[in-house]
Amino acid sequence: MFMTTPLRCVLAITAVVLLITASACSNSTEDQQLPVTGSNGTTKTTGATGTTGTTQEQTDGASASSAIVFNGQGNDLDAYTALPPFTHQKVITNRAADPNGLDINAQICFFPDGSRRFVAGEDTGQGNGITQGWGIFQLDGSEVGELEATQIGKLVPTYQSAADNAENYGCGFLSDGRILTTDIGDQALGPANGQLIVWFPPFDSHEVRYCKLDVDIATAQSIWVSSKDEVYVASARPTDEPGATGAGVWRYTGPFPTSPDAAGGCGKADATGAPLADTVNKSLVIKAGEHGLLSPSGLAPAPNGNLYVSSVASGVIAEFRTDGTFVRTILEPPGPAAESGPLYPTGTPLGLAVGPDGSLYYADIGLVRGGPGGFGPGPKTGTLRRIAFINGEPQPPEVMARDLAFPDGVGVLVP
């Protein structure tokens, strides 16, 4: 049975490419200010402040047992131990179930400075005149079962005019601590109007300064930033607009703006009047359509310096070098799409994340046959899965959690 959902969870077929909306569905109507109630029922108040990030130290395989995997699904934020038996805790409850809760979705990014702060899509209040954005949270506790998250700020930009509701998805960090985000724009049809934005510290308020780098991305998805501050962004659908960013994985190179004004390289304005970068350097490094990569969605770094890319439409995860050279297929459905039920037995991977031991985690949004366009997320058909590697070879995925509602983003914390 196909579940009727808001636009952000509707699928469409454009030409021969199946296009997938990137984020989980929101069901709340009011913006929830600080504080946030954790799963243990205690309420925490704000207190932490934003700081500049530094490069996180490398971790080895021994850290895998203490790593924690985070996933937004059903508008909750869930946490799991990284290794079996995948012990679970709900860290933030959605607002429909808890009046002190928040609606969490999209890519989850931990600050690289060891502060245990993280960025996550926080879209509570849609339809009530409150603009969605990316919440900044402080995490307390070191083990699954004792974790608490406190919201300390929120990134709220202007969005380009679009037929679909504005939705957040990607996040990442430059080496000096500036935050990067993407929002989707029109999701399946219409102009390329997704955005890539750089945000400037401090991050402890709801009025964080920013500069837009690109406002012409066709269904903007995940972000990954290399050690050289090269910013990789996935675009899930094609576009024929001159100069637009579509259908593949794009690389943005600096220098990037340092402040939201002409002195910082951000002297232009977009159609909404928001600060826009004077110039942007971008190039297409991985073209969609080849090696099963129909709708590039999730990005995550491989331990050898390569890049994992997911394609939710085709159920594929592939490995590429950062110059776009194809290396190998990590995950591929064992057969053609099913005529009913889940589209592929190995799932439809959207968000990606990598653990300290090299394990690859993916959020399977749970596409099934039926509904408008022929495909869509089913009622709690999503899963969270782990791919382990033995002697460098990917193993069949393990299911960490099933019966999930629109899981779309993953993040890993090494305490």
C-alpha cells in the first residue's frame, strides 16, 4: 500500500530518470524554540556557544565499538550502536508526539572540533509561517541510552521561489569551521533552484550570517568536503538551464566568501535579496547515468580517500576517485525492480556515512511500487543498514533497523 505524503516524499519520472525527493516528511505546525526534550524526558536549556572547527583526528578500527550512528526518521532523531546488536535510543522526539519535540531530518553532520555539536535538518513549523532550516545541537552523554541533545542555534536562510515547499538536506564543514548547507529547491520538475550556502560563526543564535554560493542546483542533495576544502555536492536530476548545476556530483573550489559583504567576497544579491557570492568555481566531476548512478544523492568519504555516491532510484552505491574516475560498485540490487512491495531487496539508499572501521552506513528510504508516478516511500518500509568490509571487499548489507518512516540522512559520532 502506498502512503500519501507531502511533496518532499513524492517521486516523479522525468524522461527515463526516476527522481527522488531527498528529505523526511514533516508533520508539525509550530516552531519549537529552545530547549529540547530528550528521550529520557528531561529538559535541557541552552548554554553552549559556537566555536571555530579544527580537523578531527583520525580514528582506528578499535573506535568502532564506541561509535554511534544517528538517523532521522519519522521526524525523530534515533541513535544506534555502530556494531551489532545495534542498540537503539530515540534522542529527539517529533513534535506531533511530544509538544517539546522537534522534527529532525536530512544529513547529520558533527562538528569536526570534538565539541559533540552537530547540524541536522530541523523543519518544525512548516505551514505556520516559520521558516525551516538546520538546527545546531549540543549532544551530552557518551553511550546509546544516555544521550541528550540541546538545540543551541538554527541556520535559517531565504529560499528561492519554487513550486514545492522549501526543504533542507545537506551539511558539511570547511577546515576553519564555516558550515555549508544545501536545500533542495523544486524536487522533481521545474527550474534548478536548490542552493549551496556557506555560514559564518558564531552559531549560537537563530540569526547566523551567511552567503549563498549557488542558487541554481537541480534537486540539491548531500555535501562532502575534502581535506583540501573542495566541496562536493550531489544533484539528483537533470536540467537544460544554461549554467545550472544538475544531474551528477559537482566540485566547488575556493576561495569561498569569509563574510556576507563585498569585503568578504559576497557583494551580490540573489532574487530574494540575500547575500550572494561574487564568483563561484564549480565543475562536474561525476556525471549521472553511468555505472547505475541515475539519481546521485548521498556522499561519504571512503577510508582510502575515494568517494562513495548513492543513487536512490537504482538502489546503487558506487565508489569513485575524487577526480570522477569510477572505481567499483559497492552495492547493487540482485535483480530488476520488483513488481510490488519494496523496490529492491537491498533497499533504496539515500543518505550515507562511514564509521571509524570503514563500515558504510546507509539510510534506505523504502521505495515501493504504487502512488503517483508509480513509485514512492511506503508506510514504514524504510531501513537503516550497514555494509562491513572484509579484506577490503564489501559484504552483504546488515539491517540495523526496519519499519522506519522516511529515513533519509545518516551521521556517525566517534566519542
